Amino acid sequence: MKVRDVLDMVECTVEAGTSGLDNEVKCGYASDLLSDVMAHARDGDIWVTVQAHENIIAVATLVGLAAIVVAGGVECQPEAARRADEEGIPLLRTRLPAFEVVGRLYAAGVRGRTGS
């Protein structure tokens, strides 16, 4: 599945990082703790969070994430969008709560990693 396939599925708008919409989504990860994401998410994961500041882009770049979905209608900070564009990391925003986003991704076949 490509990041662009997620847009309608979780009712997202693309806030930034459109150059990465063809990134392959390998698995999913959900957390709001940056250190947890750095320790357990992996290359190609799509990350669901309510964090919307520029540090999420640094974490996504470090890990090699396919995209970030900011859930719950949280507004992305302008600096986060600017960094996402620079790094080519799709920064997606949805009004849906994180629980709903993860459920829809799971129903579409996106799984979490076991043993991370």
C-alpha cells in the first residue's frame, strides 16, 4: 500500500510532504511518546499520533517512516509542515481520533510489528 492510498481511508488532508505520497507503507505504529517511536517504529511504518510539532519530523526522518498521521483534528505547526516538505515525509491530518485511524488501517491490512 502507498501513502496516497491512506488519504481517503482515514479522511486525511496532506499538510506537507507531498513528494513522499508514493512511499510504501510496510506496517503501522501508534504512539505519542517520541522516544517510544524512536525505539520501536521501523523503516516504512506509518505513524499515528496527536503530536504536531517539528520534532515529529526529526523522529520520522531518523527512523525512516513512510508518513505521519496527526489524528484528532490537531493542527500541525507551521515549522513541522516546513520540515516535512524539506524531508519529503508526508504529514497527514485527520479529524478522526487515533483509535479510529488505527482501526481503519488495520482493517485495510496494515499491521503492527511483532517483537519490536
